Amino acid sequence: MNNTEIQQIALKEIQDKLDILTTKINKLQKNTLDNSIIDNADFIQLMNISNSTSKNWRKKGVIPYSQIEGKFYYKIKDIKRLLNL
């Protein structure tokens, strides 16, 4: 095996490792985004709905939410599910 072939094999191994790392990073970023939360004000703006509509959706169970000290929060993954993304 000559020097050029060895370099090509080494480059291929590096590329394979980079591809694996890129896949892992993309999965982590997706999971991080999906587990992110937004508050009710951002949810209303994002969905282009009124405060009363968001209240009705919470009451009817259209969208899961969390409440902390009177503030409402929504997970991005639940919003995606609502939008069927």
C-alpha cells in the first residue's frame, strides 16, 4: 500500500467518524428543541390566537401545559404534535 492509499483510508475513517458525530449532534439538537418550553404569551403569538382561545384549548385538553405560579408553559414537542409536524 502506498502513501496515497493510506491517506485516503485515513480520510475515509475521519469522514465516517464526522458523519457519526454529525448524526449525534443533530439528534441532540432536535431533542433539546423538542424539550424546550415557551410561555403563554409566546404561544399566543406563535399560534396567532387570543388569550381566551389558549385558555379554552387548555380547558378542553387540546394542548398539554404546565402552570407555575399562575403562568402557563407549553413544550415545543406538544405544539408540534398539535400542528401535526
